[in-house]
Amino acid sequence: SRKECGKRGRKPGRKTSTEKLDIKAKLERSRQSARECRARKKLRYQYLEELVADREKAVVALRAELERLIQWNRQLNENVIPNNNDQLLQDIGILKQE
């Protein structure tokens, strides 16, 4: 039969010195992990911000090219030969560069 009054295991609220060191080490590992996580997050956001900036530049360049082509098309529709005809043909790959 089991003893009714005897409890097994650790007593709550009492920490040995090794347990205190383990808790301190665990807290320090947790802090270090959090620092590393924040650093990774910062790098990830920097990368994404650069990616967005590059895409925005590409959008601006494409809009400028589109506007040039629209102007060229208008001139052709009005039977006007565009001034920079050779450059436009080179840009779209019809005319080889010299």
C-alpha cells in the first residue's frame, strides 16, 4: 500500500542553485533568439523595400516607354513620320544598331 502523507517529486517554490542557473541560461538563450529574429526581420524588410523601389523604377521606365510609343502611334496615324524614327525602331528591335 502507498503512503498517504508522503509526496514525491519537487516541492513547489524551491529552486536549487542549478535550476536557477538553468533558468538564467534559458532566459539568455531566449533573449538571444529574439535578437536574432529581430535582425532577420529587419534584413527581410530592407530586402523587400529595395525590391519595391526597383519595381517602382521599372514601372516609371515602362510608363515613359509606353508614352513614347503612344506618341509615335499618334504621329503615324496622322501620316507624320516621327522625328526620332530610327531611335524608336532600334528601341523596339526592328532596326539593328550600327
